[in-house]
Amino acid sequence: MEENYDIVIVGAGNAALCAALAAHERGASALILERAPESQKGGNSRYTAGAMRVTYDGADDLRTLMPELSDEEISQADFGTYTRDQFFDDMGRITQYRSDPELTEILIDNSLPTLQWMNTKGIRFLPMYGRQAFKVDGKFKFWGGLTVEAWGGGPGLIESLHKAAADLDIPIRFDSRMIDINLEDGKVTGVKVKQRQRIEDISCKAVILACGGFEANSEWRTRYLGPGWELAKVRGTRYNTGDGIRAALASGGAPNGNWSGCHAVGWDRNAPDYGDLNVGDGFQKHSYPLGLLINATGERFVDEGLDFRNYTYAKYGREILNQPEQFAWQVFDSKVTDLLRDEYRIREVTRVQANTIEELAEKLEGVDAARFKDTITAFNAAVDTSVDFNPAIKDGRRTNGLELNKTNWANPLDTPPFFAYQTTCGITFTFGGLKINNQACVMDQDDYEIPGLFAAGELVGGLFYFNYPGGTGLTSGAVFGKIAGHSAAEYVA
């Protein structure tokens, strides 16, 4: 018997589940298709740390997301504010002012209301004490405009969203790959689905594509991002190979955004080729602003202190991939090791330790030891120690006179023992995707809506160029997922 739903949602991550919950509350029936087996459900969302960038004017706004916040916790933290203007400034500055202004405005203005809406669906949030705060003068000081994370990180977010869908009896079919969108007279009439070796058609009035970008497709990476990108490791799911983008383009959809750009970070060099759910986001190495990044020639190649980590980490993966042999060592001394994030303490880590710089130089696999020692000597001599070190602000503690200066958080490497962590490039998601309007409708190449086709999440193009403000991806997925669910329900009504 042929199945028939109002809406088919392709994907089962954060954007897809928000779309399903939104469609259900507007009275539409929906089926969720997940290409992965149930054990691998959740797409890239499940591999994240769960950070969500959101506007707030103070602790009262945060309490609407985290009602468990006690007066004592608030008194022990400097949450500051993250205003609409600050979010706009970050999106503009980080994307070199190329981000689509209408989509950006929708994202920012709906960030807090969407997380409040998720809270009503059973999604819990908490402050990012461990990843986005340092204790200064007895108070947790949050930095970089990023304060909120989902309870339980990415895995917790996915479990909560799936529970919310299950409580509403929204069906999810696993091992089900959407391979085509069916159209009649230019309107969506269903999807063609492959489940193992069986292919079938599922009828519906609308389709919401929320199945990620093409980062797990090495051929597409090389075609669009450029030569060498087939060598990058994939941080998340192996199933994001561009199915939704390909099917939408074949249906007349318009491409949009930074097709040669992506979110890529420093990732443990010996991590597996695809994400490991047992380790999750632990292979990332994001405390590099506190130390130095050294390539195979023994030299620095970026300003590690250019900005807060969450404004540089998504572009520095590309810089590592561009280095000889596609690796870099992150080097620290004992003055800052207590400040390193938890991912530096996992069992699956590529690390060396030494009591002298000379000993460390010999242990850095693949590195020109003599040049490395010269680099450290020159760096140490160039640090302006008259400026106080403060990791919670852009402290201006810098080097002077180097060809490549470090502009914040510069400390001489002079306190043993010394530690180094080997990293390569880990790609998170691709920036190029589909063109949508403010109702999350997919647009065709003549700039008309494709009736019944909607999109949300990482396959939407036009938001991110060159770089990315940390925590914006999950928020974007939730915001446009909710909009897509409401829009699709109104369309089929």
C-alpha cells in the first residue's frame, strides 16, 4: 500500500527534527527519512559540542532558556550580554560582509525565540562553563559571544529532539536514502527512496531537505573546495554526501553561497577518517590561542592570537591543510596547561611531552628540529611581558618585530614540562548550498519558489563565507528548521 504524508523531511538532525516538531504543531503529518542506521542517527548535530549562539540582554534572558540557573550561579558568573548588534557585527566581520542580509536578520532575530520554543519541546540548555569561560577574580567570565549549550552536548540535543518527536508519534524511517524528488507540473509530489536495495516512491505534498552539506563526499570536496581536500578528515557523519543539494539542483533549484568554502578545524592527526561517536567532538583541539602552531618546516604560519578561538577555529583547519604534509603541532608550556580544554585530556590523543625545548624538538614527528628551536627562541624574545596575560579578553599581550606576530595571549614558552599535540584538518560542513527565501522555500534559477520544496540546516547557502562564528550552525539549523516546518505545513494546508 502506497504511503502518503503531508510532508517528508529528509534528515534526522537538529534542523530536521525542529522542522518536524514545527510542522506537527501546525497540524501536518510528517515522515522523517534518515539515511543512516538508527545507531548513527542525528547527522552532524550529534557530533557537536552543542554550542548555540543566541542573543541575550543579560541573566534574565538566559533564565528563560535555563530556569534552573540559581541566584548563586548568577552571582558567580559574568555572563555579560550578546546583543542583536553584536551578533550582526560578528556575522559581518567574520564573513567579510558577504552573508545574505535577509537570512542573517532572520537568524539573529529568531535566535532567542527559537531556543525558547525548543525549551517548550523539552530541550534543555546550560551555560558553557567548560568551553567558553575562564575564571577571573573568582568569577566565570564568558567570552566570544558564546554562552549557551544544549544539555548533554550534541548527543543530548539529538536524544531530546528524537524523544520529542517520538512522544508525538512522528515516524522516523532509518536506512532510508532519498535519491530523487518527484515533481508534477513543477510541484513536489513525493520522493524516491532507496532502502538497502529496494527503491520506492513516497507521496507527499511537500519536502523539507535537512540532510547536510557535501563534506563527506571526497569527489565533491575536491571539485568545489579544491585540490587536496580529499585528504581532509571528516569530523562528523559519513552520510552527508550532498544528496539533498544534488536532488534539489536536479529539480531546478538554484545554488547559492560560498561553494569553495567550508567550516574546517584543527583535528587530531590520527583520528579516523570519519567521526567516531564514542569520542564525539573530542578530536578537536581548540586551545591553540594559548600556544603556538608549528608546521613541518618548524615555523609558525598563522597568528594564533588573532581573535577568540570561536572566531578563527573554523578557518584555521584550511590553513593546516595547506601546510607541508597537511599537519601542524600545537605547542604549550606548563603556564597554560590548566587552561586547556577537556579534549586535550582524552585517551585518543596524539601528544608528546618534554622537559626542554631541545628535547621537544626531537620528539615532534616530521618537524625540522633546528628551525623549530630557532622559531621558539625568536618568539620568546619578542613577547611584550609588560602587558598582563588575560585569557578572558583580547588582552593585547603580543610579540613585536616578528615577520608574523602573535597579537594576543602571547607567553614565552619557558616553563617546563612542554607539551605538543599533532593536528590535521577536520572538515565540519560545507558553506555552498541551496538558495532559499525568508520562508525557507527553495528558489529556482529564475528566482521563483519551487512549490512544495523547503530547506534548512547546513545545505542552505548564503549565510557563511570564508569563516564562521562558533555556535551559529545549530542555531541556524533550529531557526530555519522551525520556519521550514511552519511554512511547509501552511503550504499543504
